[in-house]
Amino acid sequence: DNRFWDWYDQIKMNTIKRITVVINLLDEQAKPLMTWTLSNAWPTKITATDMKSDGNEVAIETIEIAHEGLTIATP
């Protein structure tokens, strides 16, 4: 799913598209345990692991998101 990359790619000429981001923490049955809702959020940084041909580390990508409001909910 490239939605984060597409969103990040829209930042051009200091035009930032702010959206609502919903993050769900799921249990083993894929039911939400906790939900974070970020209001007027925009990506500030995306980083990825250096891919080395002789390495065996796990590839991890991270995204930093700034926002103008946070709501936390539990079921």
C-alpha cells in the first residue's frame, strides 16, 4: 500500500495536504484495542533501513507525523 508515500510525495513547493490519520492497535483477532486519531496531520520525515547486500537485518521504515490535535479512544 503506497498511500503514505503518495501523501508524502504531495509535499511540493511548501504545499502540505493535511488529513485525518487513524492509527489502530489490534489484538490477535484483529479487533482494535486502542485508537489514536490525529487531526490535520502531515508527514514530516520518512526514513528506511539501509539495504546492504551482505546484511541480514530486518528492513524497517519509519514515518514522523506532525498534527494539530490528538484523540485517544478505547473500546
